[in-house]
Amino acid sequence: MSRSLMKRLITLLLSFVLIISLFSGCAGNGNGEALPGAPADNSSEIRIPESILEPEKPAKNDAITGATEGTSEDSPQVDDGIPVVYMTAEITPESLVAIYRALGVNPRGNVAIKVHTGEPPNSNYLRPALIGDLVRLVGGTIVETNAVAGRRSSNARHLQVAKDHGFLDIAPFDLLDADGEISLPINVGEVLSEVILGANFINYDYYVVLSHFKGHGSAGYGGAIKNVAIGLASAPGKSLIHSGGTRRTGYSGDQDRFLKGMAEASASIVDYLSGNLLYINVMNRLSVDCDCMGRPAEPDMHDIGILASLDPVALDQACIDLVYAAEDGASLIRRIEARNGIHTLEHAEEIGLGSREYKLVRIDD
């Protein structure tokens, strides 16, 4: 029952009780005396049993995220059914915490913080100095998975990279696939029937997906969706997505099947976690290349800011739109279009992962 309808029913009930009370007070035996069983006067308080009042419903994701009281009003997650994307133009440890707080959620349980540790000698990853305050506030474990090739393709070498890059200094660190793999079914798959993840994936109740938004040599761009799908997959799982479901080694495969596979893998992961994820994209050092490359192209456009949402599709779409609106975004736009990167968002919306429509709320205003 809607709240407005409940209020109208309560008003009618109050009116009815008041009329009965007044009638009873005026009814008598002709000598001004109250009839038996009627109150002696009209001063009695009218009480409505609590059982007929509809209890307050939690905000949309309160049961999932443990959001604090007042979240639905102070930090709306949707506006008229449209997901909200929060943005700040500042890129500092303080603004990263502020954008997280704008979401109005409080992750509970065992919290994982998914970041990219960066491929040496690349320095284009999200630095611990930037994310450290947020990581400590959340109190989670930084998680990653091994790469198919390079310095991060084995447990020992990847752990050394994480240590060299300072991630072990700010939080516990967990290579999710260090002890094996698990498979999750994909129920909305056009391309994939399963996603192969690091076995430790299931040890966490909530995922903070902290992504460096930038270009990508295969996907066109990398943001929240890629950080979930490829980022949580084991090395064979990465290859399965890249190949469009045909093999578990290497990176080659049909381009559009790869893009669809990322959307489908993300949808399976989000479904398994019952939506227990939040997404933050940092738009700085916007190279056309990924953090997974040892020597990426140098950025040739300005930093844009930090964006956050509970909808990964809306978040990535907002970042794409900001790149297209930038005066110096030509190189990144060419990379996105050359790889048909938007197709990931198209398929993600089709299979129900999220919405490409969004409302942008600037927390700097």
C-alpha cells in the first residue's frame, strides 16, 4: 500500500473516531448525563493501534548495503527511477572519501576493495597515496587477480608488484586466484555460459570497485564494468572472456563477443553478490592505454574528476559522455570508437546490468 493512500485512510479513520466520540458525548438520557458505557467527557485521547500503521520501508538498498538512516533522502541512489551518478572535479584523498560518502552506503561484513595494481614500469595506476584514506575508512582488503602475462602473471611476482607499488602499506592484500578458481553460471549469456573467478572471491560480502578510468587497447576503455568482469576473473577466466567463450588462454577472439562477454560476466557477478557492490571511477591521467601495459601512451588530455554510483552502466556511460564533451578528448574517443567500446554498455543495458540513462549530481556545488 502506498504511503499517500495510507495517510488518507488514517485521516478518514481519525475523522470517523472523532465523530463517534462527539456523538457519544452528546448522547444522554435527556438530563445531560452520559449514557452507560459512554465517556463522561470528550477529553479522552484518541489512540490509533500501531498495528494498522504501515512501517517505514528501508531505502532501496538499505538491506544490502547497511545504509544509515536518512540515506534515501540525503543521498538518493535513484531519482524518478533513474540512477544517480555523483561527481567531484577534485582528485584528492579527501574528495575520494567525499564521493564515497555521497553514495550514502555503509558496507558491512567482509569488504573487498578491487583495484588494479599496475604493470611495471607503468606508473599510471591509482596510487596508494590517493586511495589510502578511503581504504582505511572502509576497513577492507585490497583484492586483485593474476594477469595472463607480464609481471603480474604469478602469485609471487604479483605480490611483489603490489608491495613495490605500496598497496601492502595501506591494507591487507589478497590475490583472489592464488588458491584456485571457481565458476559462476551466467544466466543472461548470449556469449558466455560461465565466468571463472579467483576462488577467494566468495570470501567477501561486499565489493568496493575502485577503477582508474582510461582507454584500453582491446576494450576501447576501461571502467567499472571491466574492473568487475576482467578484474575479478582468474587468468583462464580473463582469456575466456577475451575469446568470447572459446578458449582459456591468450587474449584473441571476436571483438564484439569479447565486449558482450564483459557485460555478461559482470552481470553474473553482480547477481551472485545480490547487488552488494559500489563503483567509483577516477578520471585522471587519461591515457588511451590500460594500466595493464608496462609502457602505456602518455595522457594527452586533462584530468576530469571522480565519479561514483551504485549502477556500473550509468557510471561508465557518464565517464564516456564526459570524455566526448572534453575539448581535448580526441585521442581517447578515437580509441573507444576503434574498438567499438560502447557496445559493452549497449549489451550491459540489454541484459539488465544497469541503465545508460542517469542523473549527474555534482557534489562540489
